[in-house]
Amino acid sequence: MNVIEQFSRFANLYETHNIIQSQVAKKLVDMIEYRDYKSIIDIGCGSGSIYKNIIKNSIKFKEFVVADLSTEMLEIHPSSSKIKKVSFDFNNINSFEDIGDDNYDMVISSSALQWSQDLDMTLKEISKLSDKFYFAFFTSNTFKTLHKTTRLKSPIYTKEFIEEHLNNYYNSSFEVMNYQLDFDSVYNMLRYIKQSGVSGGRKQLSYKEIKKVIEDYPLDYLEFEVLFVKATAKDQS
Ligand SMILES: C[S@@+](CC[C@H](N)C(=O)[O-])C[C@H]1O[C@@H](n2cnc3c(N)ncnc32)[C@H](O)[C@@H]1O
């Protein structure tokens, strides 16, 4: 199952399983200083955490474009006359033509771009859309101890890799936050991973591997590391 199939399959459960992503979206929107925009685009919008926080923080806009590859996610995103929903794939360079006509006052993307298959291309194309950017990326230190226990490699990028590629196209300021999500059993923890989309559709653990995690996992929480970025585009000429 790929990342999109995974998100689409559990789109109806996303709201109840995205506790950390909700906190991340809230923090990212709280970082926004300027409060009046003509157009905003939210890349990998999911079920609308960014939009809901924008409304809560009384940030004004004339148009709010929400872009996601999962139709199921776009369907459950709030709708209004100011919201334009676009089916969009940040892994496909041609997809940027569907959103690239406008120049946006602000690009925001929370908990999505760590799934880019070609981060450099994705970041380069996004940098052409605006001059103001807010990003939150989950890093490879997410599920650090779980990966160590199972000897599996994180499917997402290191903080250093993300920063290095951002530096090619943006002037950025960075902040790293660590989160913990408590569980009363390792079984519930594994169920959460399956249903939240955070595993990115990577191969399922075998019965033997699950048994090993249940026996050996030393924590009663999951670890998450998030890189918050506030950026402007570098002059590419
Ligand atoms: C963890 S959710 C985050 C959703 C929302 N931004 C939030 O903060 O709650 C990641 C989102 O990225 C979307 N996504 C994953 N790969 C994508 C791609 N290649 N192009 C566009 N969206 C993608 C998923 O469908 C999902 O809605």
C-alpha cells in the first residue's frame, strides 16, 4: 500500500488519530505573524487542521486553496465559497502546473512533505509559488526507539537532509520540537501506527516482528520529532 492509499483508507479515522499532527498544525499556524492575505495555499491539506486554525486565529484571506492527492481527504476538508479544492501530487512536477498559475501570498504545509519522494524537486517547485512559507516536517527521529527495536530504517528524511535541501531554495529559520504520545499497551501503540497513516504504507511488520516489539519495546510512549520552518524564497536568478 502506498502513502496515498494508506491515508485514503483511513481518512474517516484521521481526525481521531491525528493527535500529534493537530498539535503541529496549531503550532505552525501560531507562527504566522501577518494576518491578512489575498491567497493562501495549503499543500497536503488533509482534513483541514490548518484551515481550522487559520479561522480560529482570525487570519483573513480572500481565497484558500487546499491541495491533496487523496480525494477522500479533500472530501472531508471543510468547504466554503472561499475554499478551492485541488487534486495535486507534490511528487509529480506536472502537477505544479495545476496550482502554479497564481502567485500565493503564503504557502503552508503541515505534516505532509516528509512523504515527498524527490524532496529537492518538490521544494524547488514550491519555492516558485510565493515569497512566504511555513512548513512542518516529521523527521526520521519519529518512532526512533521503535525503529531501533525492530532494526528498521525510518522511511522519512533526517532533519539535516531536509535543512540541506531547504537551504538550496529558501532563507529559513528552523525550530525542532519533540512530542510523545502515551499508550497503555504496545498493542494499542501498534494499532495507532497502522490507522494513523504515519507509517506511510511501509511494509507491515510480520507476526514475528510484532511479537518482538511487544516483548522488547522499552517505552510506554511513541516519539515524534518535527522540524518547523519559516522561510522566504531565495532569489533564483
Ligand atoms: C499527515 S497528513 C497531514 C494533513 C494536514 N496537513 C494536517 O496537518 O493534519 C498528510 C497529508 O499529505 C497528503 N499527501 C501525501 N502524499 C501526497 C502527495 N504526493 N501529494 C499531495 N498530498 C499528499 C495525504 O493525503 C495527507 O492528507
